[in-house]
Amino acid sequence: MSEVDTSPERQGLSPRQARRVRVVLSTVIMVAVGLTLALRLGSTHSVLTMAFYGIALILSGSALVLSQQGRTRVATAVLGTGVALAVAAEWAVVPMR
């Protein structure tokens, strides 16, 4: 009789790797939103523009902290939906000015 290895093989990222990936992703998005804010303020001086991109910066910073604390799925949801909604809201308001 031969022994069969019954231990399940782990696929995907380890929790530590997942946290690192999401921390880096949050940081990259935060820098991108900051650069976009600077470019948008160069073309238009709007309080709404600052508000929407400020919200996106806050949400990406929150996702960064959540990722560092091990809440990677929550961080991904906050980062994805929050930043997308903030950017979409800013672009939806542009034609109204």
C-alpha cells in the first residue's frame, strides 16, 4: 500500500502576499489620484473637483490601512467602488458647469 498525500495544495497568494499587493495597489492609486487632482486643478479651479478627488484620496488611504491590518477583501471593495464612484461623480458633474 502506498501512502497518498492528502494535504491540500495551496493555490494563490498567501495572506501576507495579498496584503502587500493591496498595499502597493492602494499606494499606486493614491499617487495616480493625486496627480490627476493636480492636473484637473490646473485646468479648472473647482471646489467640487477638489472634493471628489479628496474623497478618492481618503478612500485609497483607508484601503491602505485596511490592507495593512489584514482586511484585504474589505480594502479591495473600498478601493474599487469608492474611487470609481468618486471619479465617475466628478466626470458626471463636468458637463453641468
